[in-house]
Amino acid sequence: MNTTKKLQECYKALERLVKGCPRISDFSGIELSQITNSIVSQEAGHDKGYIKNDRDNHQGIVQAIKDAKKSPESSTLSKSEITERHNKKIKSVKKRLTLTEEALEKALSREIVLLARLQELENDLNRLNNVMDIRQK
């Protein structure tokens, strides 16, 4: 992907962030004043440090980010819009929490099964005459 396409992706990402509909759920509900170069580059699918203030070809996107932060929209959002954004963020975080808890439960279940199997195998080894239990004192 060439630099021009990467910058176009950054502009599209900034537009999504300003509209309040980012692809990355972590950024949903973010206020315009919180938008940074790092957030825009991550939303565009690049690493955190892609957009640099000192790169000549990045000056346009850097200025667009600054303009978006100073935008009068950021201070004129109605309370219902702010509440809606926060509710979306809460819903997204709760969903991620539920998925993480389910993954944790599955992992713990696998660990318990593995521990039981390990104990069985250790008991089988202990039954053999030529194996000494190293845990005995």
C-alpha cells in the first residue's frame, strides 16, 4: 500500500471518528477533543505511530485532526447525543466483558481437564515399580 492510499485511509478514519461511527469499538463514543494522531492511525488500520507531525506529507491530516478537535461540533453536541455515545460505549464494553468472561471460563475448564489428566498419568507412573516419586521427602 503506497503512502497516498494510507493517508486516504487516515482521512476516512478521521471522518468516521468525527461522525461517531468508528470501526474499532474502543473508539466508539469518543469525544472530538480526544481524537489524536494515534487514534486516527489505528482506526485507519495502521500502527499507533504512523501519523507524524514532522512529516511533510502528513501535515494535511495532522491539521485536519487539529481542526476536528477544535470543531464547534465538539461543544454543541446535545446531551442526548452525548448520552447515546456513552451508552454505545457501555454496551460495547459490556459485550467485550461478556466475551472475555466466556473465554476465561472455557480456558479454566480446559485447565481443569488437563490437571485431572495429568494427575491420572502421574498416578499411572507411580504404580510402576521402577519409577520413584520425586515429590516424596
